[in-house]
Amino acid sequence: MPRPPTLAPLLALLGLLAAPAAHAASLDLSATAELEWALATGDGRAQKLELEVVPLLRARLPEGFRLTAVGRLRADAYDRLEVGRPDQAEVAPVSRRYGLGEHAELELRELYVEGRVGPGWLRAGKQQVVWGQADGLKVLDVVNPQSFREFILEPFEDSRIPLWTLNYELPVGPTRLQLLWIPDPSTHDLPSRGDVFAFRAPRLVGLPPPPGLPVQVRSADRPDSFLEDSDAGARLAGRWRGWDLALHYLYHYDDVPTLRRRLRMTPGGPVAVVRPEYERAHVVGVTGANVFGSLTVRTELAYTVPRWFPTRDAADDDGAVRADELAAVLGLDWYGFEDTLLSLQIFPSFVANDAPGLLRDRLDTNLTLLARRTFWKEKLVAEGIWIHNLNQEDGVVRPAARYELRDDLWVWVGLDLFYGTDEGLFGQYTSADRALLGIEWSL
């Protein structure tokens, strides 16, 4: 990974924010170190042997403000999740990781100042903004883009790409209003061809061109303007008759590029020209949660307009069809047994328009089932999550166990087992099944 060419503004901002910390009343510095080994169950080949160190700095600043800075050093002995030196073209230069050769990288994960400004609370800087409460899959958690270096297997807090954001919350009567301005044009960081979790399913990358037809892939048309390509959002949250409710709105670039495919005639014959393009979209959503004894009910609903989907329609001139998408989740969390959680989630996704030639069903539904139990005063945590797509009949099963050796030291083991055909979102990774062994220290 080359050094980002515009790292100077980041360093300047870091200096401006860190200078007051030198005179702060208190500093709190901590860190975690994690070592994880992933071994393919099919051929015994290692996917990764990764060391990750995450330092965290908190400081009290004058006038009641606080500074938070989070870094990450990550080193992988095998370089198979992201082969070589990724160009990180999807990520804004000021937000990119800094490569240390092909096997290690440094990243400023978060850097923000927060405090009371007027009637509300302002958080300014590089940060994560979490909307929604779904586990395993996302519906409304769309403010921050995601790294797919390990598909959806990384915890959300690790796979989200933090963005430079102005995040202001203020009371409005009995509710709270959150306003977001995001001048960071970063989008999903997608795996490249040759990476373990490179996308191959037609519903993600479209159909291949006819055999023998040359393909020319052009540079993506990406958002890159500080002002014109900014995202903006709002969230209004409150309680009503025992329900925690929130309304959401986000105006942003869809983090998934649309692959435009056009046929161009050349002196040597026809050529298929592919160019990824990023399109503006509106997301309107609602979340709700309530507790009924041992049962917690969660729900999310997100309507996105417009969305673009790959199509097999031969009459389509660019290989993509415009439609609106209504996505939802209904989650039921049951705590009826001691030290045990059983959670069922249903994720329907509906394409509202009659889009010809879709490479997915108009109604596409995923199910998740999570079982978690703690033993010996929470020293041992055993859990398993199963994600299954009803349409493609593919999915992933992820059993794991985590044990606390002492207050600052955890070890864990786990499996990630995919099933299905190459056509499926999960089935495309049946050759990526793996066993995991890890250890984490709190420093």
C-alpha cells in the first residue's frame, strides 16, 4: 500500500487536535493486542496469521471537551486476504491505511473531539456512526462503508471504515435529533481478484461477457469532491408506549458501485467496456425495540431509492437496471434460560419495481439464528450463529468458544463453514471454510 499522497492534512489535523491534550488535566492510554490464526479446512492452507495492536488515547480538554484517538497496527504473515499492495481507490486519501511493505499497515481508526456546543453535543472528526441493531447482516447500518477483506466475518466495529464527520445531537422536546455532515467520500473497500474473499457471485458482479469477447475495465467514476460529494443524514429518536423508536434519513453515494457494461466497436472488433460508477441514493428508515418479559423485539426498515442491480436482460444497454429496494429485519431475542440468549432474525429484501432480468429474486430473504451461553461466571462464552438464504439455499455456520484465562487475557476457537453453490452470496466461498484460533491481551 503506497503512502497516501495527501497525508499532510491528516497529520496537520492530528497535531491541532493533539496539541491541547498536552495541557489536558488527564490522559488515559490503553491498548489491546490480538493474534489470530485462520487455517483453511479444505487444504490446510493458512488464510492468515495476523497480529493486531489497537492503542486508545482519551484526554480531557479545556471547557469540558474530550479527545479520543484510536489507531491500529496490523501485520499478516501470509498476505492472502489482500494480496500485494492494495491501492485503496475506494477510500479517500485522507482516510487510507499506511502500508508497511506487503505484510503490515498502520491506520488511524478514529480521531475526534467531542463536547457540549450550544444546546447539544458535538462530535467532530474521524468516527463511526452506528444506526440499527441487527446482528450478522446490515439493514440501516449504512452511514459508514465497510471493508470486505473477510466478507462479513469481521465484527462490525472492525470492518466499518470510519469517516471524517460532524455529528451533532440535541434535544427536541422529548426526542433527540442527530444531524450528520460527512465530507469524506470513502465507499466500500472491496476485495480484488485473487483475494480469498473476492466477489464472484453473479448478483454482485453481473454475468460474464460471451466467450471470446475482449473486456476492457475502465477506472471507476468515484465521488471525490469535498463539498459536492458530501453525505448528510438525520436521525430522530424517542420513546412511545414502551417502544424505543427512531426515524432515519441519509443522502449519500451508494457504497456499492454499479458496473456499467457497454459494447464498443473497434477496428479489431467488438469490445465489452466495463466502468464502475457510484450513484446517489436516498435512504429512509425506521427502527423500533421493546421488551416483553424475557423477550426483546427489534425491527428495522429501510427504503432505498434508487438502487441499481445487474441484469441479464439482453435489451438493456448497460447491464444495470434501476429499481427501489425495501429491506427489513425482525429480531426476536429470548433470555428465558439462565445465562443464555436465543436470537432469531428474519431479513426480507424486496425490489419494489418490476425490473427485467434481475440476477436475484425480487423477494430475497435471509434468516439468522444465534445461540449464546455463558458458564463459570461468564469466564467461558460459547456461541453459534447460522445465516441462511432461503432463495439460494446457501449460508454460513459459525460456532465459537471464548475463554477468559485472566482479567486481561482471552483465548478463543471457532469455525466459519460456508455451504451452497457458486451462484449464492455465501456459496461462492465454500472453498474459504476455515478454523480459527486466537488470543487477546488488554494492555
